[in-house]
Amino acid sequence: MTVDSNSDLEQQIAEWRAYMRRRRELHQTDAEELEDHLRDRITELTSAGLHPDEAFLIAVKRMGSLDELSREFAREHSERLWKQLVLTGDDAATASTGKRRDLLIMIAFAAAAALAIKAPALFGVDMTDDDSGFYLRNMGLFALAPLAAYFAWRRSLKPGLIAVLAGLFALGAVAVNAYPMGIDTQTIVLSTIHLPIALWLVVGVAYTGGEWRSDRRRMDFIRFTGEWLIYFVLIALGGGVLTAFTVNIFSAIGIDAETFVGTWLVPCGAMAAIVVAAWLVEAKQSVIENMAPVLTRVFTPLFTVTLLVLLGAIAWTTNGIDVQRDVLIIFDLLLVVVLGLVLYSISARDPAAPPGVFDRLQLALVVAALLIDVLVLAAITSRITGFGFTANKTAALGENLVLLANLAWSAWLLLGFVRGRLPFGRMEHWQTRYLAVYAAWAWVVLLVFPPLFRFA
């Protein structure tokens, strides 16, 4: 067996292992035991003279206890040769029919999302003349309610759980509409930002099929979030090209299409794209799984260097951090991106692998982000001490305290893992559970800030 064939075989086994660990039916220990059996069968077959690729395919076929899981694996990886070995004709026909049905259902939900954004116009609420800020406040509801409904159907949620999820969406709707908030006030901006954060975890409960207590299912949702964002951005870029062509080609024949584009194509297309991106993640997981480790390994070093240079510049110039609203949003987004990189790398990492250089680089990234968060908190505290509380500063204070706790404990866990004192699974357990803290603070901002800072 050559070095190249060894590498190809390990890549195939890693993909099989990643698939098995996502299955609700299997615990991690079960997946490890099955992998041992698979490797034993591959060793037997290669000893008999088979090529490693052939040995892998036949070993998967012969895993009698995994017949159904193997068939599902082949369905999701239909371009692979093992589909020919594992799927029967009836299985292939069933898989094809199921995919067509899923596609039609997705189109129906996407169409409903596209039409829902225009429904308020029937009651005189115009998107182009929104002085009350109705669309601004409710954009999170328009965007995420169809997505939650799509996952409720896809996961066949129980009526009781559907009622709970619907109740949370209704609570969000009341929170952003019950209090009078001017279009230029701080509270309407904060509500607009925090409503999607609060409801995204509600979507997560639907995505996990109600199994929110499972670390593995929560990590699946984290992985889905990153993959969904990639697909949504790609769709948005394609949509931007389509929009530009639409405006220009109709303009060339004397027709002004800008009104149609601004009031129909862009808003309806954006809402539909949210559901379409989710469907793409579910349907094309094998493609994106190869992107996850690549993206984290490319951007983790870049963000680490950026944060270290920023800290060096602050130390060199002795300039403090400006705590104006736009600056605070930029810094908080930066810290959230750092945590997103950490979470995404956790989801793509083999928990059994020993610590390496990349783990130490992640530790440096988290420590740098932690130091920046401390500087931001010091600046916010100084402004509050001198000028008192406002809606923006109070929200920023709470968010940066939440980030501080997460970054500090993440740094401690990463340090323990790098030094060989803590298992990597502790990182996964901590990060997936801490998601609820972010959602809790978002609900506090939504429910408490409008009456507390009513006219701010």
C-alpha cells in the first residue's frame, strides 16, 4: 500500500466516520467501535490483495449491522462509487423520489417566505415608505419564521413542541411591536439586531428535532449555521449579479426596472434564499464538509495576526478604543467572528486527534480576542461612569460581559487541551451549551430595554 493510497483511504474513512457521528442513533463510543470493525475488515481485504479503495467499498457493503445507515450514507454521497455497491434499484428509486419531494416542499416554503414579506402591503404598510420602522423591527420574524416552519416539517416535530416554538416567535413579535419606538431611537436598532439572535436558537431547537440537550445535535446546528451562512452569501452574490443584469438590460430597451427590483425582486428573493440555503446545506453536506476545515485553517491565522497587530498598535500608540455605537458594533462583530471560527473548527475537528500547532494557534486567537474584549469593557465602563447609562452602552456592556466569560473559559479549556490535561470533548460541550447564554441576553434586550429606555 503506497503513501498516496494510505492518505486516500484515511480520507474515505474520515468521511465515513464524520457521517456516522452525525447520526442520532449512534453514540460516539458506538461509532468508534464500528470504525474499528470497518478497519479490521479493510485490513483483511487488503491482505488478500485488494486495492485500499476497493477494500473500503466492500467493507462498507459487508457491514451487516450498518445496512440501513450505509444506504443513507450512499444516498447523501450519490456521486460516490459505493452507491453502486450498497444501493439496490429500489433504494435508488426511493432516494430519487424522496429528493424530488423534498425539493417541491422546499420550493413551497421558499415561496411562502417570499410572499410573507409583501403581506403587510395588503394592510397599507409600504416597504418603500416605512416611517414607523415596521419592516426594520420585524425583519427577523419574516426571515426566520419560514425557516423554523421548514425544519418543523422536515423533522416531523410533535404538536406540543411546535406550539412552544410558535409561542416564542409570537413573544418576539410582541416584544418588537408592543412599545412605540421611533425610527431614529436606540431601542429600535437594538431590537432589530437582537431579534434574529434570540430567534436563531429557536430555529436551532427545530433543527435538532427537539433534541437540544444533546451536545452532538447542538454541534450539528453550529455546523449548519456556518454552512448556511456560506450558501446564503453565495446566493446573495449571485442575486446581486442577477439584479444588476435585470436593471441594465431592461434599461437598454427603455423600461425602468428599478422599482420592481427594489420592491419585489430583492426582498422576496432574500427571504426565499434563507430557506433555499438551508435546503442546500441539508442536500449537499458532503461538499461543505470539505470546506469547513479549509475555511478555519485559512482564516484562523489571518484573524490571529490581525488581532495581535491591533493589540500591538494600541500598546504602541496608547490610544484607547472609541465607544461610539458603530465602533462597538464592529468590535463585537469581530469577537463574534472569532468565536465563530473556534466553533466551526470544533465542528470540523476529529475529537480523538492529539493537540497540534493549529490548536495552539487557536489558543493565541482566543487570548488575543479576550484581551481586546477587556479593553472594550474598560472603555464602556469609563463612558458609563462619566455619562451614565444609555440603551446602547447597557446592551454593549452585557454583550461584552457574555463574550468575556465565553472567551475566558474557552481559553482555559484550550490551554488544558494543548497541555494534555483536558479532553477536547470539554470544548464541544462548553461551547454548545453557552449558546443559550447569548440567546438569553438577546431576549433580555428585546423584552426589557423597550420599556426601560422607551424614548431613547
